Amino acid sequence: MNARRSFLFFTLLLCSSVACGQARFTQTIRGTVVDQSLQTPIPVATVALVSLSPIKGTLTEADGSFRLTGVPVGRHTIKISFVGYKDAVLSNVVVDAGKELILSINLEETINQLTEVTVKPTLEKDKPLNEMATVSARTFSVEETQRFAAAVNDPARMATAYAGVVGADDGNNLIVIRGNAPNGLLWRMEGVEIPNPNHFANIGTAAGGVSILSAQLLANSDFMTSAFPAEYGNALSGVFDLKLRRGNNQKRESTVQAGVLGIDVSSEGPFSKNYKGSYLFNYRYSTLGILSKVGVNVTSGVTTFQDLSFNVYLPTNKAGTFTLFGFGGLSSQNIEANRDSTAWTSEFDRLSEKYYANTGAVGATHSLNIGRKAFLKTVILASGYRNGLKGNYLTDELKPQLREDDSYTVQRRTISSVLTYKLNAKNTFRTGLIGAQIRYDLRNNTWVDTVQQIRTMVSVNNQTAYTLQAYGQWNYRLSEQVTLNAGLHYLGFMLNSTHSVEPRASVRWAFLPKHTLSLGYGLHSQLQNPALYFIKLPAADGSLMAPNRHLGLSKSHHTVLAYDYSINDHLRLKAEAYYQALFNLPVSAGTRDAFSAVNQMYGFSARPLANTGKGRNYGAELTLEQFLHHNLYFLWSASLYRSEYQGSDQIWRSTRYDGKYATNLLAGKEFIMGETGVFKNSVLGLNVKLTYFGGYRDTPINLAESQRQQQTVYVDALTNTLKIPDYFRTDIRLSWKKNKLHSTRTLSLDIQNVTNRQNVFGQYFEPRSGTTKTYFMTGLLPILSYRIVF
């Protein structure tokens, strides 16, 4: 009897069946089923909830919509079928009591419709949404950004679990992709480039301290690390292609979340009962900002941020579909110098800084089906960012002395039009044109120790430039086993008449039922940091010159060979080998040294530059991933790689990011609880992430020269010859989700760097002590949050 009771207890505790312990509450699953390429609705498709016994199902309406009511809360598997299309299987979709589940499902047309009666569905859970992305691409879900340890709803931090991706600095979400500099990343939203969507971001960077983007607005999106399809331009390392979800157009729903990072409030719903349009918005204000308002000082300065994001869906009967979308973020940090000179232990104690970073984008889309074979999408976007820093230095007489005064404003107006034409099941064509007007207002005033005064390094007002991108690509499905993609991308920068014509191609061959080989190639290019073009330096006659106005695009050849093995429906092995040949990189002009823009993480360099630098990244990656199955998932990735470059001295060296090896282990388990007790109708989550990678590179400090100049001076000939100690970190996420009638509550605790390991970032010269110091990355950081969906 005791054994039977114990068995029953553990069955209730660990049961993976959805019906076990959560059948008390039900919810609705709604959505639409559309053609993958043309986004046209598919009527009379079968939507079956195969995780229930008996199976629960329905058929789609004329507009492709479907509705399943009375679905028990928990995880479910949904199968979608229609004659002439491959079956789609969505597994482990989460149904909560607090919010209806709304899905947008794409079906891929089969090729041999007349001879093939059925096509066995293949569960490719990491397959990208963009059917023209063949290699080094995968989809990620919002649910993953909420579930993965240390992700904290941030796509960039979540991506560090993937092969070839490591963090550059714990203090922000900068990521290094296959050895490339972090600023080589492209962010896109609804098909167009957007400014860096992060708080506390600097000019020319692709990341910051905290993501502006709300998980409440994002839908499943794509992440790419090499050999991008022809529609992606102005990127060297990776692409985040973000999609926005529509708000619920039948029922008003809200989410409130409070935590260490901030307080979030989101709302969504219909405009009226007789209209299928909807709204969705999210607002967040930082917790530190709230505490500072009431007089609580929890940091060395006053740090605040707030953001707003929205998506409005406006369908029409005959004129297509319109949307309005956007995001905006304000962030600032004020640090005051210590006016007690007896307490000064470093030069930092004498500095006061006022920093701000504001970013935003507002856009509109129009989507229209032209006949039965064409789909046209047009996007208009107005975006911009502004950041600045004003720093003062306290003299020995406690008088403030201006040391830095920066202000950077870049505004962009973009129009994009993309036409997708599906000739037949085998041939799909996509062509697009993207034009942008950019306005620069940039100022940089920096203290120069050698002359003991402020000098203007950058000064440009209301400078207008234009970019033009055009592309065409062809998706050819030779058979169900072989797919070819080919395309061409053009990028032109009218400020200095530089341009690039870039061929792209890939092939995917499923040579056995569970085995696939893929090969991809692409030439890619990227604009320089805006401030580099407008650097002003003194000429021999004392006048100011702009030596970098002519700088061309940085470029890179990407080649990738990939192998996928679907061990079963839930377990997958993937291996990729790649080589990237970088050229046209900015290096020093007129002098021979080790400088190259590939090593820069922030800011820019005040020196004349030329596009004569080279680089190379090459390596191999292995990923073993079990998607959530029986409430357990894991992802193990390992990389061996090299990242090298040549400066103007033409000597091959390691880049800053040449760590040589990296590995990640991400794992998690969900425990579905029973019908009684405090954990009634609850799901407990345990998630862990282990990260280990080779230390980055650093340059020895010339101590004697640093003491003479009272600033850090490096030994140029020994650039990146020092290896920082290897990086290791353990992150844990604990969560407790409880379903109640009409609401779902989640309490979570993310403990980052749980062992408080002191990972080294680098070293610097401290003028006050006259010695070199080591500075470290972030230590133990607990992030607590509580979320209610109703």
C-alpha cells in the first residue's frame, strides 16, 4: 500500500500529460492558417488537437480562421492538414488560463500534388520562418526568451545559448557571432532595418544594457549567423528578423509584471465587436527609476529607463491589411563626483557624468494579395536615436573641468516594398527595393591630454545622406528533397558614392529521410560607424580636415557547410563548418600599426583610416538539442573557431574576440503539479545554463609611458597577444506558474552568475596609484519578477 501511495504521489508530481492536474481550467485556441509564401488564407484546413483523447478538431473558415474552445490548460500538440500542403505539427504550445492562445500557421505547398496522396510531416522546430534561409538560421519563440535561464525576455541574451554566439560583456547584451565584432549585427522589424533597440546604447553599436523590445509584442522570429538570403543587407555578423504579433481581436486581455528590471503593463483587445482589427501595447518603467524618485539610492548614480511599444492591426475588406507599429525608449544615468578629496581612491571618483540614450521607431505596413499568385508588402518607417555624454573632472581645487561633451543624433526615413510571386509550388520569386534618407547631427568634444584642452573631433549639423538597397531572390524546389535559393543584393551609400553588389546562393539536400546537407554562400557588406565619416583632424597647416569621408563599406565572404540529423521528432543533431573572409576593413592610413575596426566594441577612433584591412573567421560548430519532450529539454552547443585580422602593418593577429573555443549547456524541467495543496494547478520550472568559453584577447600596457602621459598606453606591436582567463558562468532560473480562473500568475527568479565568479574583462592604467588595475564583469545578480495575465 505504501509503495502504491508513493507511486501515485510521484506520478502526480512529474506527470507530463496535460490532462494530469490541470484539466480544471480551460481556454480557447484561435488563429489563422495561410500559405507560407503568399500569406493567403487556406479554408477548410483541418486543425486537430492530437494531445487530447479523444482528439478535438475543427475546420478553418473561408478567411483561414479557426477556433477551438474548452481546451484544458497546459502544453498541447496541434496538427494542421490540407490537401496539397505538407502537414504542420506544433508541439508543446502553451495554453494558460489567463490568455487566449492565438496562432498564425504557415503551410508549405507540396510539389507533386497529383502523385502524392500524403506527405509525412517533418518536425523542424528550429526551422526559420523565412523559407529562403537555408543555412545558419533558426527560429526562436517568445516562450523561449521567457523560459531560458539568463534570457530575461531579451532575444540577444537568449541567443548566447546557440552555437557560435557568446557574450562580449556581462554588463550589456552585446554578442559576438563567430568571432565578428558585436556591431556587425542587423536588427529588422516587420521587414525593415530599425535602430539599435536597446537602452543605454552608444553610437555605432548593436546592443545596450536592457532590451527595449517587449516580449508581449514579439511573435516567433528568425535569428541568422551567416550567409543570409539576398533580402538582408548592411550586416556582417548576424541578423535578428523580428516579427510582431497581433492583439486579440475578440477579447480584452492584460498583463502586469513587476520585477527588478521594471514594472510592465500591457493591454490588447478589439476596437469593436464588428471589426476584426485589434490593438496591442506595452509600457515599462524601470524599478531603479521608481526607487530614485522616492529618494532611495541603490546604485552609484541615478539610473532610469522607460519604454513603450505597440502594434495596431487594421484589416479592410478589399484594400488589404494595414498595421501601425513602433517602439521608443528613454534611458539616462547621472553620476556625481565625490567632493571629498580625502576619499578619492581612483580617478573615477573625480568624474561626474550625465549620459542619455533615446531610441525610437514608428512605422506603417500595407499588405495586399494581388490575384492568387502575388503578395505585396510595403513598409514606411521613421526612426532615430540620440545619445550623449557630458563629463566633468574635479580639479584639486574641486572645480569642475569639462572633459567630454558628446551629442549624436541620427534620423532615418525608410520606405520598403517587397513583391513575392509564386509561379507554382516549385518556383517562388521575391524582389524588393529599400530606400532610406539619413540625417546626421553629430558632435564630439574630447579632452586631449597632450595639449590639456578640449578639442572638437566631430562636428556636423543637418547632414543628409541616402542609402539604396535592391534585391531579387529565387526559391526553386527541385523536389521534396532538394531546394535551391539564389539571389543578388545591392547596397549603395550616396554620401560618398560607395556601393556593393552581392551574390547569394544556397542549396539544401535531404539525401535520406532524417539527414540533410546544406551549402550556403554570400557576399555581405556594412556601413561604418556614422561618426567615423565626420572625424575632423588637424592638417599640417593647422586647418581641419575630414580624412574618413571617403570610407567604403566593410565586406565579407561567407561560406557555410551544414549537416542536420533528426534523430527523432524531439532530438536533433546539427553540425556546421564555416569560413568568412573579411576585407575592406578600416585600418590606419599613412602609418603602419595594428589598429583595425574589427576590435572595437564601442565608440570610434579619431585617426585617418583606409579600407585596406583584412580578416578571417573560421571554425566548426556542433549542436545537440532536445526540444521540450516529457517536460524536459536541453541544448548543448560547442564551437572551435579562430578570429584573425591584419592591420596596416599587414601582420596576422588574433582579434579581440579570438577565444578559440566555446560551449554551452542549457537544460530545463517542468514539474506539473496536482489538484490539491499550495501548488494546485501549478507548473514548477527549473532551468540552468552553463557557459564556458576561451578568454578574449588583450594588449599589454606600457607602464612607463602610461605613467608619463597619465593615461593608459598600450604596446601596439603586442596587440591582442595577452589571453584573458577563460570565462565560466552558471545561471539558474526558478519559476512557479499558477493557473486560476481567468488568470495566470508567474513568479520567477533568475540568478545570474550564481557562483559569483569574477570573470576578467581587461586591464587599465590607474593614474592616481600609477599602477595597472584589472576590472571584472558582473558578479552574482538575482532578478526577481512577478507576472499576472488576465
